Amino acid sequence: MSDRPGRFFTWSEFQQSSAAAKAGIKLIVPEAHKPAVQALCAHVLDPLRERLARPVKITGGYRTPQTNALIGGSKTSQHMVGEAVDIKVSGVPAEDLARAIVDFADDFDQVIWYAPSRGGHVHVSYTEGRANRRQTLHAPASGGYSPWRP
């Protein structure tokens, strides 16, 4: 297995979580999920980083089921199998970052941009387990999710 999941990303970036650290949970991407992280980098994150020519900060990567439950994540979260990541780019609003993913990624399963009051980040996923849905959503300040067209 490669020492990096992508050209611009390290394994440690996918294994950081303040919630996990506070709970004493050590995050390590299991070998079985590493190919999914590498595919996410190859098809979404590396093309995005290359086209933006700016650092892409991972704010949430791999989650254990325990960490996912701790933060109230979906019971079917793709974060738990290495297929999803939450990201930010300094100086780029979440909606603009989501639009860039749609424009620059080879393919994607889901892109959700969150209002600033809900984190101001973008959730993006990619899977090789089925056809990617290319679903685009917005998570407004009022809660829930609504369809979004870039």
C-alpha cells in the first residue's frame, strides 16, 4: 500500500478528528478501506487541488463507527468506509468549493455544502462499489438538506 493516498494528501490527514481525540479514540484507516480513500483522492481530491492550485484542508475524513455515533453521523455514513471527506479551502466559500468539485472532479457520489452556521465545509464522497449518484445538496442554516444545482 502506498505511503500516501494521493499526490497531495497524507494518511494522517484522513485520520484526524477533534471529537475522536477528545474521546480518546485513535483513528487509523483500516487496510480494507485504504483503496476507497485512494480512489477518493484520485477522482476528486487530487484533481480539485490541482485545478485550484490551493491547499485543500480535510476537516473530517475516516471515522470509526464509534466516532461516527459520537458526532451524530448517519448510520450509513461513507466516512466509515473511506469513501467520504469533509473539506475547506481558505478564502473559498463552501458553495464555490462545491461548484468547483462538480466542475473539476472526474466523478463523485455526493457533494453537500454546509452553511457557515453548520460548519461552512463541503462533504464529498466517491464510491467504486456502485454507480456514483452525482447528487448535489445544500445544508442550510435552518437544518436538513435541500437539492442544489450548481
